[in-house]
Amino acid sequence: MTWFPFISLGIGLLIGIQKLSQKYLLIVDKIINTTLVVLMFVIGASIGIDSQVMQKLGIVGFNCTVLALLALSFSVLFVFFIEKTILPLEKIQKKLLIDQLSLNDEVDISQEESQETLNLVWIMPVSILTGILVGFLIFPQNSEYVLSIVLTVSLMILYIGVGISLGTNKKVFRYVKMLGWKIIFLPIAIFLGSILGGVIGGMFLKVPYSIAVISVSGMSYYSITGAFMTSVYGIEGGTYGFIVNVMREFFTVLMLPFLIRISKGSPIAGGAAGNMDTMLAPITKFVGVELGLVTLITGTILTFSVPFILPVLYRIFL
């Protein structure tokens, strides 16, 4: 299990660097979206057939809420420190404004917003809720083995898809070069803040550090995190991986008017890996189109880092 994510990512990377045509990239995108729906349904069904997890869903939900808030809060704190010492985002915003370089020049935000809102914000939760109901009401208890196989295959396809995206999405490195390499301190601060939130949350909630830390390390990448943790820790661990990261996105959207008052980087810190897709449009509206490019870079780096981070942390906590 430890090596298969890296193997899958490597396969995807080899495919992605082959300069695939737009036609094939669209096919890959459809496969990944379909796999995500299947993955969410399987996670939901796995929760539904496990009576013990269903009984503890309230406690798990509370723990996940606390972990999400702690990870978000410490990410904001660390990014605020980076802004005040290394990377003043307000100055960068002024420079981008003078250079007339903004996200609108690179990404169609309206298209991003409508597509991701439709495909992820609605379809993913519906898929997992449908899975829970079907698992609880229809699937027999001995369905666990079949669901485990489907989950593993779906996760493998998803990792390959991430690798393909990494191979084809080379523009992010050009953006980093244009803005300066100090921009990398933002995703590092978000990651370290999330880790600290997981450690503190695990200590006070009496949740195993392996579950607490790895779940917050998903940094709102709920599909990969939920599936990976289900495959290595069982459905209760997977439930943490999924809910913690969904709640992080939820609280970020809810708190955007407050976060922007703290600093320009605070909304970016909250969105984390989600800044690459679902969180890109709402956060850009608050930080401005110039810093929307910084938001995109941060989300892209974290999105591509999470599939590598999770197996490494799993090995550390063995």
C-alpha cells in the first residue's frame, strides 16, 4: 500500500509529459470525475454498512470539526507570520497591478467557478450521502471486501490522474518564477500550520496522532485523503480524512469576510489545496484578481503535494 501511490503517480506523470492533445485530456478529466463520484459513493457505503461507525458518527463529526478549525487557524497564523517577515502580499499585489498581471489573464474564473461548483460542491456530497443510505439500508454487511477493492482501484485511477495533471500543468512553475521563489513559503506555512493543528487536536481530543495529523494533512483535498485513510486505517479513519477536509472548505467559505480582515494571505491559508479548484473563485473575489494568481499557485503546489505527503506520514506513524 505504501508504494502504490508513488507508482500510480509515476505512471500518471509519464503519461502527462507526453504532450497529450486536448481531446485526450478531456477524456482523462471525464474519467477522473467519474472515479471521484464512485469514490465518494464507496466511502459513503462503507460508512453505512459499518454499524460501529454509524453509532459514533456524532462524536466523529465533532472531532472532525475541531480538527478542521485548528488546522485552518494555525495555517492562518503561520501565513500571517510569513506575510509579516518574508512575503508581504500587499506589496506583491501592487507589483502585479503595475505589471497588469492577474488571474484573469491566465484562467477563466467564471468557467472555473461554474464547472467546479456544479461538479464538486453538489455532486460529491450527494454521492457520499447516497452511499451512506444505500450502505445502511441495502448493502449486506459482507460487502466490505468488494467495496475495499473498488476503493483501491478508484484511488489508483485518481493518483494516476493527479500524475497526469502534474505532467501537463507546467505553467505553475513559470508563475512561481515570475513571482519569485519566496512564494513557496506560503504552501509550506499552510502545511506546517495544519500539522500543528492536528497534533494539538489529537492531544486534546484523544484521537490517535496518526488519524488526527494525516487527516488535517489533506488540507481540503478530501477525496484523496478520505480514500487513502480508508484504505490504510479502515472506514473510521477514512471518515476523518473526508469530513475534516470538507469541513475545512466549509469553514473557509463561512469565514472569508473575517479572514480577509486579518491579512491578504489568510483566505488563501484557509483554502489550502482547494485553492486550485473549488476555492479559487470565492477566495479571488476577496483577495483580488492579482493575488488570485498567488491563490492558484498555492493551491496547485498543495494539491500535487498531498498525494506524496499522505504515504510518507503513514510510514512515519507505523
